[in-house]
Amino acid sequence: MGPVINDYTVEVVVENKPLARDPEGETIHRSLILKGGFEQVTGVRAGKLLRMTVRASSKDEAKGLVKKLCDDLRIYNPSAHECQVRVVEGRENRTSE
Amino acid sequence: MGPVINDYTVEVVVENKPLARDPEGETIHRSLILKGGFEQVTGVRAGKLLRMTVRASSKDEAKGLVKKLCDDLRIYNPSAHECQVRVVEGRENRTSE
């Protein structure tokens, strides 16, 4: 018998490096959120999310595969962005469906 | 003494509803990932991520505030998108820094 193959949900988040400016997040923060009266929000960073369904024999294999494809296919620009890869277990807390 | 106020990191994910098509995710899947030889990836959905720093007296208060601002400020279009709000505890697994 071979290994058991499962579907894993893997999220990829691409955003500007922490020390780089993020004009999109700054604009959402200043012109939308603060103007709307939500001063409790002290910062906003904007990014791109890719949610992938991956067939793999383990969580680690799924994560490793996605990290590799992000690097190999240049899903992000390593000089400008950081890329975070995480395996998620289901989804929760949607405010609309 | 008043309540202790902490900083919470709250992520907002806005994406097309599950039953709606997602041309951006489909294109990334077909023209980049499958062409690149990563057939283990069986689907991709693309979305927007906003990471907010919120001052609040509890995790639930932080989450409730962000849900309210997403609705009040029309951060998403309820007829086309779903909006997921989650409080995160730190960040992990970056592939570049």
C-alpha cells in the first residue's frame, strides 16, 4: 500500500516587507478606517492571499511543496515582498456566506 | 483602574463567494502552477488580505470591532464577496524576511 493522500488547504500571503512602505494599507487606514471613526485601529498592512488545495501525504509535504512553487515560479519578489506559507484546518468566522 | 488595553493583530480576508468564479485564481492555477509542473495543486482561490493592529481589552472585542468596521465601511461587497475576520497570534513561517 502506498501513502494515504489527502487534500490540504494551504494559504500563501504575499505582502511588502515589514520595513518597506505599504501605500495601499496606509490609504485604507487613513482615508477609510480613521475617517470612519475607528481610531482603535493603529495600523493596516495590505497583502495578497492565495488559498491552494494541495494533494499530499502529510501537512509538511503540502507546505513544502507550496513553498517550493512560490520560490520556483516567482509568486513573489524576494527583494520587495515576504511570502508566508501556512497550512490551515478549515475556515471560520465568515461574516457573509 | 480601567481595563488593560492590548494590541491585537486581526486579519481580514476578502474573496469571491465560494460559488462565484475567480478568474484571477484560475489563471494563476492554470497558467502558472500547472504549467510549472505542480499538478498536486488542484485549485487556487485569490483574495485580498488586510492585517490590522487593533487596541482592545480582549481578543473578542478586537474581532468584533473589525467585523463592524468591515460592514460599516463596506470593506467588501456582501453580494459578491465573503469576508473572514480572525485574530492571529504572531506570525510564522515566512520564506523571506
